[in-house]
Amino acid sequence: MNYTRISADCHIDMPWIPADLFTANASAAMRERMPYVVDGPDGPHWTCKNGTSFGLVGGVGPSGQKLVPGQN
């Protein structure tokens, strides 16, 4: 199924969204303000220019935590 909308609740769909979702679809004027993915010690994670981390790409729960079987 081809979905044409993105959930605005910021957590349920995070494991499925493409890493370039925000940067690829933003206007040139807004692109530098969008979240993007960088590699980190636990794998790729969402971040922004000021260094705030939004969790791992495909992470667990609203904060994008690393999957630890039996714990989350």
C-alpha cells in the first residue's frame, strides 16, 4: 500500500519512515532546519543542527531507544 500521509504523533511510525524523509521533502529554505540521520556508536540516529538526538532510526518507543530484548 502506498501511504500518502505521515503520522504527527512522533513515535508510532518512526521505525518505518525513510532516513531522508524530512531533508528530501523540505524546501531549500527549510532543509537546514530539518532533522537528519547520522551514524553513531549504536547505529544511525536522528539529530538536528544543534545536536539534539531524537533517537535511533527504527528505535523503540517515542524516544527511539535501542532494542534490548526482554527490557523494552
